[in-house]
Amino acid sequence: SDIATVGAEAFVNDVYYKLYDSNRKDLIRLYHDTSVMIWNGIATKGKEPLLLFLEKLPPTQHTILSFDAQPIVCPTNPSTLAALLVVVQGTVLLDNLETRDFHQSITLVQDEAAGSYYISVDVLRLV
């Protein structure tokens, strides 16, 4: 849907990768304690372990080549957007030395109490 695409575009272009490349301590606000990240086959769960893992990664500079957004509706109320699957392809410069292609799938889930979305599952694969 259009709202899914607009939301995903803002997430990809204005929020996620800007924080990932410049301020990972603020990036962690997008996750919950139940969130799972699988970074190139390495699984990590929970905000604190995720932050420790992200801080160990080399400096990055992402270039987004394409993204797609698929809304996931609530099974009990099809008019409600329960989650959003965002699939991203691009390149990432690692440690200012090596450029790699990457593919990333991020599932954003609605946090009704906060009135926002958080990253539930984040899967990145270097290609």
C-alpha cells in the first residue's frame, strides 16, 4: 500500500541507515528487548546485546540501491497494519576499506502502547 511505501521510504532514507552509519547508540532505540538481529549469520537478541554487537562492527557507509515494503495486516482486523516487512539491497563500505553488496530484511512491528513501530527481526547478509 502507499502508506507502507511512504513509511518504509522514510525509515530507509531518513532514519535507519543514517543512524547505523553515524550513531549506533541512537539506532538501538528502534529495537525492543525481544528484537532479534541476524548479521551475516550471527544471531543476537535483546537491546543491550544488540548494542554491544553493533558497537563492535567496523565503521560503515551504506548506499541504498533499492527497497521494497510489504504491509502485514492484523489477522483479526484486516484494516489494521500490524507489521511492515522492509527489504533493502545496496552496498556497504566497511571500515573505509572494502565495499560489499548486502541484502537486508527488517520486520517493523506495531507497538500500540507507544504509538509507533519497532524492529522485531533484522536480517542482514553480505553478498
